[in-house]
Amino acid sequence: MASDDLKDIFKNAADIAKQVPKHLQEAAFNRALDVLLSKQSSDGQGPPKSSNQKKATPNKKKGTVDRTRSAPQEEKIDSIDRTAYPDLSKAPRVLDRALILLAACHNDYGVDGLSAPKIAEVLTNKFRLKTSRRAVSFALDAASTYVDRTKSGRSVIYRIMAPGLDYVAAEKWKSTTASKSQKQSRSKSPNKPSSTKSQVNSKTGKKVKTKKKTIATRKGAGSATSRLGPMTALKLLIDKGFFNTERTIVDIIEHLDKRKGYRFKPNELSTQLLRLVRRDVLLREKQGESGQYEYKVR
């Protein structure tokens, strides 16, 4: 292929990429370039294989493009609303953050599986939680109970399994975090000084200070609070006819909060909604532009 033809193809691909939002321009440029090159190749003027390899190698090395994902899936991942998952920023471990992200992609966006570089990219760029690819791989490789590893070319795709979804939905990572913080606070907190009182020594007639032991009582100890579970709340809405029309997970959360006084997080409801779908109690379909699921009673 002549160098002038290559210049024209790259120019056309760049012009096409300018038509999409900025954060999708790189993916659009690569997609347009592939289409234009394949079209040129079908006309009998295909580029030598070495030119494709030179172009693909630096992109793969930088990790800017995940070749294992299609363009629609890339758009769904880029459209993730980080404000809908506040727990992700609170999770202290890379493993917990990766599992929460995998569960959100699986339950709310229909993306089944991500590579370690993509997980690290989303956590770093969207959630501002600096994470390396190696840290994600190390954490997920050790969590075979929660995720499944599948080879896709040179990449490894991690797919969250049922135990992982249950782990995220039950927020088990919070109990681990709480126990660690309690141990740290106990080790760091200084001993409280005991109060003293003065007594008169009967023999010498002098005042003597004696230590008085204090017993700390925990406020509210022994009290228990009850809370409506997510599955019970969803069944209540089904009985009331709430799902007679299509509802998104945002609609469900707002209704339970404003009308019923129950506050739930997306990851608490998404797993239970999936179970109701699998039990043929609810139907779910994707919205057109956002790619989120709408739920309706069968």
C-alpha cells in the first residue's frame, strides 16, 4: 500500500473519531481504522501484516484499549455512574473493590467479566482509587471461590460467580474492616487515667490519694435494631403492584426511600433482583441508551 493511501486512511479515521465524545475517541479511531484498512484490503490493496502488528503492539502495551471487549461493552463500562456505588470507595482491599465492580458490571450493565488492566483502569480513572494491574491480578487469582478465570487471547478475563455476588450483596467485607479497625483502635488508644480520691490516714492524719477504678459502659449495649431485608422489600413491592410497569434499580431505590422509609444500596438489591428474574418472578430488559435493566413482573 502506498504511503499516501495510508495517510488518507489515518486522516479519515481521525475525522470519524472527532464525531464522538472525547472519552470514546480513541476507541472510535481504532475501530474506524480497522474498518478502513479491511475495506482497502478487500479491494486488493491490503496493508502488510507487519504494519498492523506495529500499530497493535504499542496500544496493547499501554493498556489504553482492551481488545477482549467489544465497542458497546466499552461504552457501558465508561457510562458507569460512580455515585451509585459509594461502598466501592469505602472498601479498603483491592479484592473487595474489584468484586464490587465486577458485580456492578454483571448485575446492572450486562457486562460479564473484565480483565485485570480494565478493572485497574476503571478504579483509577473513574473512582480515583489508584490501583495497579498486578494488584488486581494477585488479589483475584487468590479468590478462586468468588471469580472464574478465562483465557481470551493473551488476556485473562475474570467473571464473578454466585459466591462472589453473595459476598458483595451481604457486604461481608464490612465485618472484616470493622474488626480490623477495632483492633487498631484498641492498640493505639492510650490507657485512660483512673480517677483518684483523697482519704485521711487514721494513723498519721495525712490525706492519701487512692485510685478509683472506673468501668466504661458502652452506650446502647444490648440493644438490637431490626431492618427489612432487600428480598422482603422487593416482594412487598411486587404484592403492591409496583412492578406492573417497568422499573429501573434507581426507581426502586428512590421509591423505597421516599415512600417506605427503607434505604438500600444498589448492590443490596441487584443480586436479589437477579434471583427473582431467574425464578421467573420478574422480567428484565435493557434500556436503549443507558444500557441499564428495567424490571417488570411476569
